[in-house]
Amino acid sequence: LPYGVRKMVEIARALCLGPRLILLDEPSSGLNPEETEDLSFWIEDINEELGITVVMVEHDMNLVNQVSDRVLALTDGAVIAVGTPVEIQNHPDVLRAYLGD
């Protein structure tokens, strides 16, 4: 199976257990833009249709902004901001940490 399909199968396998919470570690890593778009729909459906909470570690901010209600931004293991995607994008500590002064 192609890599992107294997990642979707991994998520589907986890869902077979009927979880209330699913943890995703860099789910878009290694995916092309089309596969990442498909993944975003999967994540939204998992949350909205199945009522499963999704906690995700992700560096693809487009994906984060598309599927997240709340975002927790870290730098060097420390929480620097918590909020909606828009709040995080405009948070001075986040801008400083990721873009510099």
C-alpha cells in the first residue's frame, strides 16, 4: 500500500477499538498535499461525526488551522500560548518564538 494509505489504515485500526480519545503524532508527515487534505477531512469526521476527541502534535499549520478548535503552542517543551488557531497565530510569544524579534 502507498504510504498515505497506510497512515489512514493505522488511524482506522485505532478507531476499531472505539476510543473516546485518539492521539495523532505528526499525522501529515510524509503525506503529499492531496493526502493531507484527505487527512483533514478524516480528522474532522472523527471529531464531529464520531464524537471522538483528537489530540494532535503537528507542524503543518495549515492542517492545524483547518481541524483545530484549540491550539497549545510549545517551545523547548514549555507552553507559550493556548487559544484558538487565530489567537495563536497572532500571539506575541508565538511570533517571537517562531519568527524572532
